[in-house]
Amino acid sequence: MVRLLTPLLFLTLLASAQADLGATSLNEGWHLQDIAKVPQTGAVLSAPSYKPTNWYKAVVPGTILTTLVKNGVYPEPFYGLNNLSIPDSLCRTSYWYRKTVTIPKTFAGQQTWIRFDGINYTAEIWVNGHQAGRMQGAFSRGTFNITPFVKPGQKVAIAVKVDPQPHPGEPHQKSVANGTGPNGGESARDGATFLAAIGWDWIPTIRDRNTGIWQGVTLYSTGAVVLKDPYVSSDVDLTKANHPADVTIETTVQNVSSKPVTGFLQGGFERVRFKQNVRLGPGETRKVVLTPAVVPALHLAKPALWYPNGYGNQTMHNLKLTFQTGGRASDLLSLRFGIRKIQYTLPGSDNLALSVNGIPVLCKGGDWGMDEGMKRIDPARLEAQISMHAQANYTMIRNWVGQSTSEDFYSLCDQHGILIWDEFFQPNPSDGPNPDDTVNYLANVREKILRFRNHPSIALWCARNEGNPPPIIHQGIDALNKELDGKRLYQPSSTDGRGVRSGGPYHWREPRHFYEVDAPFKTEIGTVSIPTLEALHAMMPEKDWETINEDWAEHDFTRGAQGGDWFPRRLAARYGVVKDTPDFVRKGQMMTYESYRAMYEGRNAKLFAPVTGVLTWMSNPSQPSFVWQLYTHDLEPNAALFATASACEPIHIQLNQSDWHVMVINNTPKHLTGYRARVDVYNLDGTLAYSNRPTPEAAPSSALDLGAVEFPTALSPTHFVVVRLFDPKGQMVSRGFYWRSNPDIQDDFRALDSLPKVQLKATARFKDGDGNVRIVNPSKSVALMVHLQLRDATTGRRILPVTYWDNYVSLLPGESRIISILARGASKPVVAIDGWNVVPMIVHP
């Protein structure tokens, strides 16, 4: 029977449940030691009387290497060539973690549990001299009932033996002579682990292969009945006004006692309330499913829906579930979910094409190889990373081979409206063998689906990177998806089926080549992404700044798919001989900006005809790098982010750099009418040579061609094209600034070095680190690629992370711009300004 509760009664019961069911984080107070230095057994180590000596203070969540670096045993691996001094024996050694905790007195009469949210690779858990259980695979949870081993009010010891993966493989070494070396290797045999840690062309070999308690640990209590694996699904009716939705809620209830239990499941979200009686026999487990047929309130006449970034609000709903028996709460669960409907095709095509709540969504985004090379992923860092993806106007992140699987990752993608192409744990078949233990592999797949399926950001599940999974795994994942999450698409391969292709290229190319579309949905395409000078200095010692050497190779700038060996020659031919490292960075930002912009504008030009997705390889760096990134490892955005943000605007005007037509891209569901465009061509000296003012009428979800620019014959060989789009109120909604050379010298921009130096005027206003900067170009010359960088007034160091709402901007003669900056509470900021031909200056608020 189901009975609706009044809001007051529900909140009263919920408050009681929260008071009774305390949960304690066990992330603090752990110690760590090499098993070779600890001869005792788990039974001895988990005795409260054991006194550890010379153990390291452990970082939890964290890895073995994280702890050893924190304790000064090894230097920061990603600085310079430090990684080469760290022994690979770390990935072949087992370790003990240990801590003590007092069981709260409030747990009396309750079941006491300990939960590990992630340990890589296998673990034995010991409590008070008893083995509580085992775990295997980086993506499985370990939840253990430790009631028989503990007493409320008394101190207990917990010891965890962590073993590395059995096939860590041999380390890879990048070098100037040999390039990036191979990708992957034998580690793929172990399946559900951080297989990228063996080394790839974008990450060095991580010496412990990210072994350790890499996610959080929690102590909590319940009554005899526990709630498990809640799931909320919805069916949105797009044919009716207000898009009504039917919500279905299910959860597993388990009686862990040897006696029958009678009680009721109750819960709700917003104004929806429900209560259902449940009777469980001794040890019985049952799934409870609530639908609108049972709970009419689960039919929502006018729901607040979740939309991707740029298409609407990211509304999340808070569901609370409790199981009540004997006048008190036995267990409490809470989760956040979104209501939305994803469809995977568009009319007239079998290609993968996402629409959300009836709106076609171009999947603009990036591949994440790993959130951070050593899994140092505190929430603040991750929030900065995801928010920069939202700032780039992205709608998708590809969780490559599932290497970034954590609750914070999914929650932040929900919050920022970033859809996730979510993969399981197999690489390209050429990069590693199939898993030896398919049973454990599929158990980790099951765990991942159960844990994260409530997140609206997950668009689809993909079985394998650049290959099809073996039949037993394909059949297993297909069955698990149908059983646990049937409304999401299951895509077996990231490079095959439904018009999906990967394959790069991954190196820098001239902008016109990005208009050569080889697949409707492109999951991998990349280019070089040069960091700022300050970020370069921060990643290596001064002796390596001026020479492209082994240090640069360690940070991905070498021979390989990225073309680091020939990029400097291409740069010099395009923009002039490189004088020194600052000049390399200056010209490198030009190369970065034009290629990242073209990567997306080239796909914009064929919006939904046939292009439905383009994901850059890569958007997030797992270590300090010279390639494949929107921002650096220390979270400073470079030219790539701002070029991408411009190209990925939902309403965007662009210059097609393959045929020099002007295009208006309307990636929204509304018809654009009453808009006007402006197209101007300027000589190198800043004088206006051509102007046109078309009036576009753009249909929803379309790319409108406004025709070719009529370049005048009396035009400087190298010149500038500025395209602008204004809404019916006269507000500029999009602007693009391009540099172009005549067809006979189309790849020669050395004349840009003849631009006169420009002394800008600038003022800044800040409060608590947040504010804006107004920059003015008072000269008669173009100020090209003006770059702002927030620094501390006392030390001169960069303030990181910082959000710049635009950067690397180009100003026409007499033009001004106001740029907002969010610095998250910086106390004494100043703004450093430079640019291609800009006299460097410091602006004090």
C-alpha cells in the first residue's frame, strides 16, 4: 500500500532519520608502510594494541606515490625530469594502510558498516583482528558489515593491505630521439584499473600505477534493513506543452538480520511524497519499484528539466529515501537526479546525433584521458576544470576508457550541463590485450552503472576505445545496460558504428584543413596547444627553458602523433624565425588559437549536415604539457580555451577559412530574425578596405552561408577580417577576428611582425579578487592577441585558477573591450597585459 505524507510529517521523520544515522568520514588519520617493512599479519596490524613506528602519514583519498611525495621521499614527478628518479618497483610492491577510530556510542543496537569507494587494485580489509572482506578492481565499492568485530564507544583498528595490479607492464620513456614511445601495454590484461598509468603519448609512466585507496572511506550505521542502489528514471512527453514527465523510483531493500522485519519505505522530492509498506523475511533482499500508477504524484505536469550547457537550466532534484521500522529509521539515502529525455538520432539519418528534450545538440567537447596523472583530484581542482569546459561552451566530455570515474566528476558535469560520453575500461586493441578476468571486469562495469546511472549528464555508455570488445564482454555489457539502465544508448566502440570515427589527425594543421569532414561524429581530433611562458617556466628548471630537449619530450613535445618534432619548423615558416622561448610562446599562441578555432568552426560549417559531434584530443591535461589542452596542468587557460569558446557559441558568426564565405551558425531551437551582420576587411596598417552589412535569417539548428567576402584588389598581402553579428536590439552577440594572407602566400604571416608596437590604455576594478579590466587601443594600428594575466601584487606570481571571460583578444584602432575576471577571492591582484605587438604593462586596481 502507498500513502502520501504531508510535507510537515515527511520533514519531521526525515530529520529524525538524519539524527539517528550519522556517517563519519574516515579519510583522515591513515598511515602507510611498504609490506616488506611490516612482517606482521593483518590480524596483528588491525589490533588496537599494535603501535606502528616509522610509518608515513598517508593521503586518503590518494595513491602510494601521492603519500610518498607528500612525505618528501620522492620529488614532484611532473616537474622537470623528476619522474625518472622514481623507481618502477612501486608498482610491484604491496602496502599496508592503517588507522584507528572510536565507534560512536550512537551506533549501539545498530549495524556498523565501513565503505571504501575505490581502491586500486586489490585489497584485504581487516578490522580488530578479523578479515572483513576483499575488493578487486579500481571501480568497485567495498561495503562491509563490521558489527561482529566492534563495540560502540570503543576504539578499533582498521588495516588495509593494498596490492598493485598483477601486470603493471614495463615503463615507457619519451625522448627527443625516440619520440613518445608506445601507448599502453600489458597492463590492459588487468582490465578494471588505471591502465593509462603505464604511459601513453599524453602521460608519462606513473611509477605506482596509481595503486592505493584513491577514493574516500566512510563509517556509518543502519538498522536491520538497508537501502541499496536507488535509481530514478523518467519519461518526458515531448509532444505535449510543458513536457510532462513520468518518474519511476526504485531501490533495493535488504534485511541483514536473521529475523523478519515489517516497516515502510518513504521518501520524496520537492512536493512529491510517498510511503509503502514492506515486509522482509530473514536475510531477504527485494527491489521496490514506484511508478505513477502506484504513486500518482510521480506524474509531473510541468517538470523542471535538465538541459546541456547553453540550452537551458541544469535543474537537479533532491530525492530522500528512508526505511522506517519499529518507530525509527533503519536506513537513509539521498541522491540528486535530473529529468530529461535524450534521443540518439535525427530524422533522415542513422548517424549518432543527440537531442535533449527535443532540441538537437551539437556535441562540442573534449577527451579526458585522466583527470590528473596521480589522481590528485580534490573537488576544488575538479570544479575549476569542469567550469572551464563550460566556459568553452562545451556540451560534452568523453571519459576516455573510464579513467576519470568519481562521484565529483559526474556531479560537476551535472551542475555545468556537460554531457558525458562514458566509457568502460578497454583501450584500442593495439594498445593492450583483453582482460584475463572477465568476471571481475564485468563486476566493475556493473558497479559503475549502479553507482552513477542517476546522473543526467551521462549521455551514453561506450564499451571500448577504438575497437570492439570481445564477444563475452560485449554481451555482458549489453545485458547489464538492459538490466540496469535501459534508456541509455550502449555504443560498443568509439570509432565504429552510427557514423562515429576517431583517428585524428592529432597534429597542427592549417585552419582550412579542419573543414575536411571525415565523419559525422568525430571522437578524436587534435592539435598542439602551447602553454603560457609562465606555465612553461613552472614545469621545468631554468636550464631547460631555452632548448627543446629531453625535458620538453617528457612533457609531450617530441616526435609522435602530435608532431612536436616538426612543429617549430612549421611555426617559423608561418610566423618568422623564433628568437627565443618567449618568442616561441608568443607565436605558439597564434598557432594554437587559429587551429583550435578552426577545429570547431570547420565542423560548424556542416552543422547537422552531417556533423553531429566533434571532440578534441584532448581538452584536459593530466600532466604539464605542450599539446592537447585548453588550459595547463596548473589550471591556467591558454589561447586554446578562448578560441574554442568563440567557435562553440550557440549563436556564432564565422569566416569559413576554406572558401572565405561568411557563415552564421544557429545551434539553438529558435529562428533568428531581425539580426544583422557586419563584415569588415582591414589592411595591415589598420585602414578599412572593405565593409558589408548582410541581414541573415537563420533557421533553428542550421548553418547559414552569407556568401563570399569580396576582397578588394588593392589590399595589403596580409590583412584582417572582422565579422560581427548583432541581435534585433543592436547588441553584439558574436565577433570573430581573423588574419589572412593572399592566396599566393596563404601560409605566410611573417608580415605580422611588422605591426607597430601598441601602447594600450587600461583600467582595472576589483573587489575580493573579482572585477573587470577595460582595455583601449588608442593607436591607429591593430593590437593583436592582447593577453591578460592576473598576478599577485607582492610576489608577481600568477594567481590560479582564474576565470577570464575573454582573453587573447584583438582590438581595432580606437576599439575598447571590458573583460570580466573572477579570481575566487584573490587579495592583492594586479593585471599583466601583453600581446603580439603590445607593449607589456602592469595595471593596478
